[in-house]
Amino acid sequence: MSSHLSTRFCLKAALVAAFCVCLAPGAIAEPATPDADKSAKKLPLSLDDLFARLKVASDDAEAKGVSKLIEQRLGRSGSATADLLTERARQAMSIQDLPLAVELMDRATTLEPGWSEGWNRRATVFWMLSDPSAAISDLQRTLVLEPRHYEAWAALGRIYQTLEDKRRALEAFRRAAAIYPRMDRLQTAIDRLAPDVDGRDL
């Protein structure tokens, strides 16, 4: 398999995995500390708190745990109908009915245009339909709504990489790394692109 096709295959796998994040219900509670009053009511962590913890996570296991909580939060549209449409789109993707998946995500994003994850997931379908322009447009819309959406930054970087736009790819990967420093394979991608974009040390 060529390098270009391998990269494209890996991107599709990564985007599909991101699309299939569960929309888990329920509040996310702040972990108890040894000094905490065990009888005290635990308040949900805000999304700002979670992103702050993700940035300073001390190891990969902690970072992955926090990122899962963030993805669960982002995956909630706030609309039962939009969530149902998104689940049906996921099912359509699983049987490769991509036109139906796009139609369903069109409805979800029309219903909840301020839901960043809806645009991110529609971008996944457009990429699988070999429409990088539409995928990039949706990812950019995602990032307008939620600039800390590291999955969208990483996906944008991988798309630019397949288009041989190394400068934009590196910029997107670095934006993702600034939010989620321990994200899988991100630093490897940055290290590979940096010499070509920034120049090599003599």
C-alpha cells in the first residue's frame, strides 16, 4: 500500500472512531480527594475544568480518561432528536450507506447548528465520500463553535497531510497538541512534518 493510501486509510479509521463515541448520559463528577468530605455532594466538572486537566495530565492513562469525559460532553447535542439522527447516521455508516448518513447528519446540524460535534461527525462522512473540501469546511465550522476540539484539529491536519499541504497540516497538529499534548501519534506527526516546514538543523 502506498504512503498516500496508508495515510488516507488511517485517517478514515480515526475519523470513524471519533464519530462512534458514545453519547453517555449523566453528570461527570469531580473525583474525590483524600481530604474531601465524603458526604459532600460532588459537583460536575465544567468543560473548562476538563480541558485544563487534559493539558496538564501527568500520564497517558489520565489523559485518556479525561479526553473520554470531554468527548462524552461534546457528544451531547442537547436534543433527543438530534442524538437519534446521529445514532441512525452511525448505523448507516456501519453498513456503508454514506448518502443516508450525510442526509441524517444534515438534519441533525440543521436542528442543532450550534452543536460542534454534529459538524465534526458530518465531516467524517464527507471524508469517507472522498469530498475533502466539504470535510474541511465542516471541521472549520466545528472549530468556530469549539476551538478546543482537538479531534477536529487532528482530523484537519490529517486531511491537509493527504493533500500535501504540509504547512497547514503541521499548524493543525500543533493546535491539537496544545490542547491535548498526550494525544496518540500526534507528536510523531509533528516531528515528521516539522523539518520540511520549519527547516532542518544544520
